[in-house]
Amino acid sequence: MVSPRLNRAALRCALASVEILALVAGIEARADKPSVQVRFEINVPSFATLPEHTTVEQNVRDRLSRELERRLGFATWSGSTPPQGSAPLGRLVLRLEQDPTTQPMPRIYVTWLGAGPTGNPADLKMERIEIYAATNPSWDTNDRRAFEARLLDMTLPTVDTDAFRDVLVEKFFRRLPISSVVEAQARDRVVEVPIRWNEFLLASDSKLAIRFTKLADQREGSLMLSFIEPRLAAAGAAGGFPARVRGSITQGEFDGHPLTLNENWNDTVPDLLAGAKTSCVIFEYKPRDEAMSPLDEELLGL
């Protein structure tokens, strides 16, 4: 039996905006890997006139997209505009800003903003990355290549850390539902999410947070899933069987009261989820080892 203490305040805070975002975006269950649109913006007048500044914006966003996809493989990261009729899971913006109050020069830094498929990007309140200190008067305002190289040299080492990955998941992805459908599997004592296990690359110790509302009386509840695993292919399943993601309940509450768990299960869960409005977000992301043995692939029908 695994029953860590329920941090209700953190769970409620993380899921508070999920319902609103789900309504705005009109999300459906996502079978495929979600996409995130990436942008780099220059919001400092001295650099807005940089020669070929649009080239800088494109190059930085493309390099940033590659690094983010390497670190957070459950999403496809791209600076390209999505095809008409489709919407990304979210939008992430790296913006060049300045602090005019510093002396003797304004401090130049980059900050992170995020949004769902619609709406204006908002400050994610992540740590700012300094590009030019207030004591550095040597701004590369006339040299595109030097500016681009400096910005990437100062930014990418931060992006390439587990700490950055964890904070981005906390500040950004906990607000973006990856599915509006979840299914309780009572026989196996797990909750299943109809997303492809081989697309999302979730390690077993990743966590998914589910919020649900009973439409009849508007009572609310939440579940935390961990011990993430794939659903094995059924006997005789066709090749390419899409293994779904499933997890065991490690925390739960309904109508303001904690759910008592017996070996990560409560027999009321199927009834609580039946007919409820649900949304699921990535709460903690730990990357799965992509190397799989032929036996694993055969069992999963991949």
C-alpha cells in the first residue's frame, strides 16, 4: 500500500486553471503527442533594430525548440505556425527584456511567458536569465551573429538542466490538459488515459493529475496517478496497437475529503469518474528510457 501524504493545497493550485483552459480550448482526448509552439521576441528598443533581427528570432526559436524537445520529449516543439484548423497544446515565449532601473546600464535579460492555445502569453514567474549585466556596456546591437551566439550561450545551459525541466512542468504544463477523458479499470485497479505511451515517454515515477466534476451536483474531486505503465496489447491485437498510458492512484480526494486507498485503489473510483467532466495534466515529468528490447515491443504491440 502506497499512501503518501496528500498535499491538497498544491494539487488544487496546480489544477485550478485546468477547467477554464479546457473550456476555452474545447479539448478532446489527445491520442498523439501534443505540440507546443515556441517563439523568441525582442522587446528592447536597442536590439529591435539589430540587422536581420527576424533571422535572429527564427534561429533562436528553432534552436530552443530542439533543446526543449530533447529535454521534454512528451511534446513536439516547433516555431512554425500550426496548420489551419489545428491548435497547439500551448505556446511558450522567450522574450528579451531590459531593466532600466539598473546602473550604469540597463540590465538585459530573457524571461519566459506561456499560454494555452488561445489568449495572451503571461509571465510564468520563472528565473530570469541575464544576457548583459548592468556593468557591461558592450552590447552586440550591430552584430547579429555575436548577439545570437551570446544569447544562446547564456540561455541553453539553463534549459539543459533537470531543474529547469521541473520548473517548466510546474509553471506551464500543469495548466495544460493533455486529455479530457480518463477511464477507471477496476479489474486492474488503475486509471487509464487514452494517450499513446510510446509518444509521451513517461517514466514510471512521472505523475499525472486528474480533476473531475460530477455534473449532477457539481461536486469536485482529484486524483494523482503515478507508477505509470502501458496497457499491454490484447492477444491477437493488430500490429501497431496503440498502448495507452495507465497509472495507480497515489492520492485522491472527493468533495473536500481524502479518498482512503487500499493498495492504490478505492472501489468508488469507477462510479466517481462515470459521467464526470474530467481533465488530466502532467504534474511531474520524468523521461522514460527510449531504448526498448524487442520483447518489450512485441508485448506492447509496437
